[in-house]
Amino acid sequence: MSGFAFDPCDKCEQMMQPYLDRVLTDVELAEAESHLGGCDYCARRYRFEEDFRRFVRQAVAVPMPPELKEKLRALRTPL
Ligand SMILES: [Zn+2]
């Protein structure tokens, strides 16, 4: 393999928020989805972020326990 100038996962991560906000262009969306189809790591991250957003929406009225917040923060930190 040669010419691996950038990390596709890096780009994929940059697209995560706009992806979840549904503001990507068709081209970017296709790019993100084709990467997610082949990359377990990013697929898991996207799924987690989606769950996280859903959880945040449901939990507006309920404060998150500190240990759960810590767990989520750890999961969100790239290795
Ligand atoms: Zn990836």
C-alpha cells in the first residue's frame, strides 16, 4: 500500500457532527456512508454518537450521574 496521505477515519470523524445534523452534501454523505460500511471503528463511533444525542435529548430534565458522564467522556476520547 502506498500514498496513504491522510487517515480516512480522521476525515470521517470530522464529518460526524454534520452527518448527524443532516447537513452534509450528497457527495459527503455518500463518502461518509461508504466509509462507515467498511470501517467498524467509525461505525461504532457514529452509532455511539447517535445514541448519545438521543440520550441527551431525553435527559434534558434529568441530570446525568457523574460516573456516567465520565464513561461517556472516555468513550468519546479518540485513542
Ligand atoms: Zn474509519
